Amino acid sequence: MPETQADGRIYTVETLTEAPVAGDRNTIGGWPVLPGGEWPACFCGTPMVFFFQLDIPGDVPVFGGAHLLVFQCPEHDDPAFGPVQLPDRYWDAVTEPYEGRFWRFFLHTAGTPSAEADPLVDPRRLALHPAEEQVSEYGRGVAGFKVGGVPSWAQDPEHYRCSCGTDMTFLCQVPENFGFDMWPMRDRDNQAQLFLGNEVYIFACPARCHPQALWPAIQN
Ligand SMILES: [Zn+2]
Ligand SMILES: [Zn+2]
């Protein structure tokens, strides 16, 4: 059975119309609050697109108070797949279907806003709203952009185990074909999307063994 948060509480994520400013912590694009200050690059050498960041609300079990960031290459954006038992340093490991890491997730409790804003994403502020999870008889939570609760699994549920031996916990869901607007690509049919616009279920290691101990389950 899927694990639910202690009180069934989730947070839905709303995209606001206004652009963020430096120092904002709940954003699409804008200024990432990076743990080490270094903007991540894809294995191909291209600076990654900064898709979004969220402060995980304090009452979310295990991860409350941490800051989540999601990056991915603008060119390399196919879905990623991994084994149930994730390998050592899977955040750096070679990853199918490419020859190296093409996304980066971070979950940390310190950091500073980058000097530069992301140049590609049309930036927006995000707002989190408390809501109640509703789990179906098939073990699926509500759809949409949310923090906590249960994935809305488009296919069968997936499970992953961190390299440290701890079962991963669901943290955040990005719905299918979510509208991350990219400035230079806006006129193209094939706008870059997070993992090709598939539904993304971000899992994190509850042992918090490393600031990049996160993994995407990707389905459509
Ligand atoms: Zn790349
Ligand atoms: Zn771990």
C-alpha cells in the first residue's frame, strides 16, 4: 500500500501571474537558491534550464523546511529510467537514455540565490496551498502540481530504494504537459519540457543522505 502523509495533508502548487524577484523561493525560473552556488550543466556541457524551486512547508513529514530545485538540459529531455535499487552516487551516474546526467534535483536547507536568473524560462511566482489528499481505491492520489501525499500514478506504482538502503519517499508531482514556457523556443512546435512533458513524480531519500538523493518516476 502507498504511504500517506500522517494527516493526509498535501500542498497544491499554483502558478501566479507575476514574475519573481531575486530571493523568491517558490518560483518557475528566476533565481535558483542553489546549495553550492554553481549552476548545473548537462553532460553535453550546456547549462541546464532552471525549471522550478519550492520551499517544502514545515509540516510536511521528513522534508519540511527543505528547499527543492529542479533543473534539466534544454536539449536532452527524454524520460529517465533507473533500477529499483539505485546505484551508488546515482545523482552523478550515467543514466539511460543518454551517456550522462541531463537533469539535477537538489533538496537542501542552506544556500543563496544565484547572481543570474534563468535566461530561458518565462519566470513566475508559485504559491502553495494546503489541501487534503484523496486516495482512490487503486491507491492513486489527486492529479496536479502538488507537494506530499500520494502520486496520481498514470501507470502502475513504482518504488525506488536509495543507494544508502532507504526506501525513497514521494515528495512532489508535476502534471503532464505542464506549461514551462521557454523564450527562444516559444515559436517552435517542439518546446522543451521537463522529461518531454510526461508526468513526473519526484521521490527523495528520507534519510537525507545527500542533497541530490532524489529520483524521478516518469509516466504517461
Ligand atoms: Zn544536454
Ligand atoms: Zn539515501
